[in-house]
Amino acid sequence: MIPVILAGGSGTRFWPLSRREHPKQFLSVLGDDRTLIETTCDRLRPLSGDERPLRIVCRPDLVAPTKKLLSSASGVSFIEEPEARNTAPAIALATARVESRHGDEPVAFFPADHFIGDSQSFLDCMHFAAERARDGAIITLGIAPTRPETGYGYIECAELPANRLTKPQACRVERFVEKPDHQRALEYLNSGRFLWNAGIFAFRPSTLWAEFKRQRPAMWKSIDEMRRALADDEADDRLAAHFRKLESISIDYAIMEQARRVEVVPALFRWSDVGHWASLNEVVDTDESGNFVAADALLDEVSDSVVLSDDGTRLIAASGLQQMVIVDTEDALLVIPKKRAQRVRELVDELKRRNRDDLL
């Protein structure tokens, strides 16, 4: 299996700590000094093996800072996106590059900024996923829901295997469902047929190409031109030109929802997309009051909250707060209830409308 890390996102819901030039995968928010992308690379190295570099897909302007972050990026190969065009074009470009070096070997795609607990169980699931991918299936990983979450997409399974919690198993995917409202999410949780979509995929290149040919013939024409360009020594300009012709669309919409053979492997490990400030308590240790504190802080009757300072030079004092997020940086201060943490994206959008590029 050839692992590829998708590192093109910005993580706007972690503003003001995440910025355009310092995206979410560069943050150290898991309670240690390692960034999210460093943790992801460490987790995936056993899949790539010593003889193959890890592939990272990202914007050209992020290559240098990512290399610096990863200790000069020893054992890492970068695939530069000519421009941001969502996950389907990024995955097509990366798959074409991997195919040009490794043929029809299964390739797997992983977000750069998720949390995964129990590395061995994760590796067991991915080795099993590789076996199913070699047999011609498109594989996705699903997470057993623990609450009626409205911030995740869901996967409906034909029939979840009874022994799915003891060893890796696969079941046929009935359908993918976009982020539901609370009532529908509760129905999904109670049905026992739905899993959260972890955004992890595995397949043979030939399997993906067959689906592009069938579902997206216009995109396939440009993808096939990219594959042909890779046979030339000076392919970068031609690759970029064909890449820019690709529709800006997610892999879920472009391929996964209508693919002929999609299987889901229920995860045997803890997982979180660490999608916003309020999700930190899922993945980090908290104090006796349920707070995650990474700051010089004076807290009086504060509980179930996030209190974080970018450099710790200014005291944060708070009293009588529950379920709040306080994030202090040099040029911006965020104060928001945890239940509204996903609204940080709307705040960033408003900054864009106000042309506050200095804060983005």
C-alpha cells in the first residue's frame, strides 16, 4: 500500500491560531510538542516501509515550511497542487503520480490533521483495507458513532458484521449521507447501521480510473492526459494545464457516492477529525474540572473549557465560565461557547468580507 497525506486544508475553525500560512496541520494541539502532520507521518511510516517515501499533497507555498517542520522532510516526497481544486482533483493527481512509479499498487489517502489512537489497530485495519483494495473494491474507513454528531458525514452499511470490534471486517456501503440535522443524526445513531465517514480511502489506481471513466468522462479525459504527461521528462507545465481543467469537486461527490463497489471497514481505534476547538477534550488530557489549559491562566470556577495562549506571555484570567473556548494570540482574541465552536468558520468568512487579510 502507498500512503498519501492530503495536506491542502486550512483548518479555519481553529482560527485565530490557524492562518493561511500556518494551517491546522501545523498546530500542536494534542497535548505534546508534535504538530498534527508530524503525528500523521509517524503513524503512516510503517505502511510506506523504509524503501518508499511518504507522499504529501499540498500547495506549493506550503512545501518549504512543511519540509522545515518535518526535519528537512527526510523520507518524504511532495506532490504540489498547481492550485486548490478540492479533493477529487488532488487525489487524481496524486494517484497518477503514484501509478507512474508503482503501477497498480493500492494507494490510500489520509487527512493530515486527524487524531487516531491505538496505532497497531489502525495498521491492522489498513492492511486489511489493502487486501480488499487489491480485490477491486474502493475502501473507506468508518467510525462507530458515539453521539448524534451533525458535523460529520455518515455511511450507511448494508449489514455491519457481528465481530467487527474484534478484527478488521468489511461490509458493503449502501450510501453516503451528508452532514445531517440533529434529529436525523439521532436516528442514524439509534439505527446501528451508520458509521461516521473518516475521510480515509484506499483503492487500486485502475479501480479509480474505471469510476472516473464511467461517472466523470470529462474529468477522465484530463486525468488521462495527466497520466500521459507523466511519461515525459518535462511534464510539469502540461500536468498543471490539465489539472486546471478538472472540475473542483470532492471525491465523495465525484466518485464515492455512485461507485459500483464500495466497502467500509469499521475502525478498531479511537478517532477524531479534531475539527474545531470544542473537540479537543476528545483527544487530550484535561484537568479535574474538565479544562484543557495551555496558557498562563488564573481560573476561578471554570469547567469544561479550552483556555489557550499562543505564546503564554499574557495572563488569562476567567471566573464562572462553563463550556467556553478562549484562545489568545498576538493580534486576535477568540471567546466563544463550545456549542458554537463550528461558527468560527463564519467569523473567518466575515474577516474575508472585511478584507482583513492581516488576520487571515
